[in-house]
Amino acid sequence: MGNLFGSLSWHCGHIARRLRTDHQHAQADLARLAGVPLSALQRLEESGDSSLSVLTAVTGTLGTSPSALLEYVQIMNVRMATRAESPLGSSD
């Protein structure tokens, strides 16, 4: 169970970083706009280690929510699992 939560956390952090770069924010700028310490944003992006309040502030500033982020992670995991189960050479 710990591996599952660790994996979810890492993916959330990775996607938060991707959203930040897509919005062309530097880490320091996003941290300031979200009202969170820079170190908290850095931890979120590196390992997914974050409180819900930091995740909420960051995702809200980026125009989304923690639940939408988790839903995206779930969709991506299903797609990756589906690809892993497909036979090689499939044209799907």
C-alpha cells in the first residue's frame, strides 16, 4: 500500500511541475503566487511530498484542483496498464 501512495505522490508532483512549466512560471514565482514556501513547492515537485493545503494552493493557482490532478494520474495509469497488456505489434 505504501508503494501505491508513493507512486501517486510522485506522479502528482511530476504533473504539478509540468503544469507549472506549461504556464511558464519559475518555481519562485509560482510559490509566491500560490502563497506557499518555495521549499514546499520544491518538495511537491521532487517527490510529491506535500500537504493538502500546499497542493490545493498550487493547483488552484494553475487553474485546476487536487482531485483533477489525481483523476489525470488515474487516467494515465490506466492507459499505461492497457498498453502493457497489449500484444506487441497491435495497431490499437
